[in-house]
Amino acid sequence: MSFEISRQDDVTIIEIAGQLIVGNRQALKDRVIEELEDGARKFLVDFEETGYIDSSGLGVLVSLSKKIREKGGELRLANLNEDLRTLFELTKLDTLFQVADSREQALREL
Amino acid sequence: MSDPSSDRVALVVTGRREVGSAVAAALEPAGYRTRIASRFDHLDLHADRRPLLVVTDLSLRPSPSDWSRLERQFPDSVLWALVDRGRTSDESLLSTVKQGCQDFVVYPIDRDELHGKLHRLDRWCHSGGSSPALDPYLTTEVRLDVPSDASLIEHVVRHVASQCRDFRAYAPRTLVNLRIALSEALSNAMIYGNRQEADRRVQIHAHVDASQIEVQVVDEGPGFELEEIPDPTRPDALESPGGRGLFLLHKLADDVRFNECGNSVTLVFRSERDTG
């Protein structure tokens, strides 16, 4: 997995390429928390190039969303492919996260 | 879960978002669903979808090893290159043909021209293409013995999934389920079973044929008592960062079997063709 962090206006965009699993979730978590501590409050995770996520990857997203909310921020997810969508539905995490069809839609809503 | 394999899938390898979106929009009326990869890493994830067409943007300057990776990952796909109108030299086009590209998409896209090419591609696919005739007679075994190093998980999953991809009997969704579930089983074995002690080993044995994929993961830990799996989708559990691993194994695999002491798990994925 590799991830890229960029900014568009006041939104921090995290693009995850590859898979988000137990072996690499910590790097993502640390990086997002760093951004949060530096004052970022609006986050968008773009899954356009994400292959799959395991339970610990889901766990990281859940705990980040909680941390961001605690700081008064907001996290949105965009571009979930059909496999990821199924995974979020299976675990009912689609009810916990704000999921947008595209990055543009998520940016409009943030 | 529905099987989307009847749809045509195209993969566009480009670092330019706007180009990826333009190609996807132009391919859509011809019945293609497009996936986009911005680099040559992680191509194997898209290979599970068995794209009919793989379009590589020459502005990424693919090296000969990138081209051979494309050929290796997509042995049954048609490779095209994407070139910018007026910006690509004859020499670079010629070298692309030598690397196995059959045709070009010119950007900005002329839709009539593109659809003409897609029409010829259709005719070509109907006239030939590879045959899954040997599938029923093929068996693949994979045996791996690895230390408890979580950074190896993605490599093990990639290796096992690539062996299964050779069988046409498995829908892309089954391969994704396999990847997630195997990744879960391996992390359980390394982290909970072997307590991340690197010298404790994890053994993986996969047996794949046209009817089912069976993968056994064995760790050197004491095992665990399998009680009832708590439901992580309960409202009060939804915000918990953990507790989804075993639940996902049972949701994603067709069958999950633990041995008596709990240090060995066997995951079974059946071919959709077999179960009708």
C-alpha cells in the first residue's frame, strides 16, 4: 500500500493505492493523526485505487473517524468500488461513514 | 453477491486523473466499466477483474520491465497505448508495438475513431481468445512456510490469488473475497496465534482446482476457544476498531473450519460455476 496526502482548500485528501491491511495500517493512522494535530479538520479518503481492506484496515478507518470527530472535524469516503462497498455493507460501516460516489461530490459536501 | 464478470472491464493506467476520466467516459457507451491505476505497482489487484482491455498512458514512460509486467499480469488482455495527439514520436509508437501493444487511443479522444477500434477488437475477441478448456483437469498446490512477519501478508495473498486467477471458474468477486479472508486468517495466525514472535512460523497450504479453492493456515500458537462470534454490526459494536476478523471470514468464505485446538483454519471458496 502506498498513500498520498494532498490538500484542496481546507480539505485534506488521502489517496490509498493498493491494499489497506494489518501490515500497513499503522503508517496511515500515524500520518492522518499528524495532520489532525497540525490543525486539519476536514478529511476525505479517496479509494479509487484501493484494491481491498481487511478488518484491521476497517478498524483504522473507524478509529480515525472517531478521533477526527472528537476534534470537531469531519471524515468522508469517496470512490468505493463495488467490492469495497460490499465490505462496508457487510459490516454495516456504510451507516457509520459518509460515503460519496465521487471525490467531487465529497468535496462539495465537506 | 452478483457476478459482474459478464461486463466488460477496461483498465486505464495513467497518472493523469482527467485522462482516466475521459477514457472511462468514452468507453462507457461501448459497455465497458473502467478501472484506473495511476502506477505500475498494484496492477495485480486489477488483474483479478480480468480486464478485456488495458490502456497504458505513454506519458508514464513505461520501461521495458513495466511492459513485461503488464504482459505477465494480463496475459489474456488486449494491450493498447494512450498517446497525446501530435506529441508522441513515431519511434516511441514503434517501440510500443514491439512491446506487445496492439493499438492506440489518441487523446483527446475522437469517439467515432475509438468505437471503430473497439468494434474491431470485438470481432478479434470472437474469432480467437484463450480457452478455459484445460481448467477442469488442472490442480494447483501452493505450500508456503513463513515467519510471523505481517509485512509478508500482502505477498502471500498476492501469490495465492495469482494461482487462483488462472482458473476461469472463479468470478472476480470470489478472488476479492479470497484476498480479504486470507489476509484476515494470516494476520490472526501471526498476531494472535504466534504473538508476532518472528521465529514462530505460519504454514499455508492451498489446493486449487476448478471446483474449489481450499486454503489452510496453521500457526504455532496454543489456539483459542471458539465461542460464539460476537456480531460487530450491532449498533453498540459499530464504533469498535476491532472484532470484525472472524465475522468477515465467515461472511466471505463459503466454508470456515477450525481444528479442535484452534491453531489451524481452513477456508473454502467454491466456484460459482460449480454451485450453479
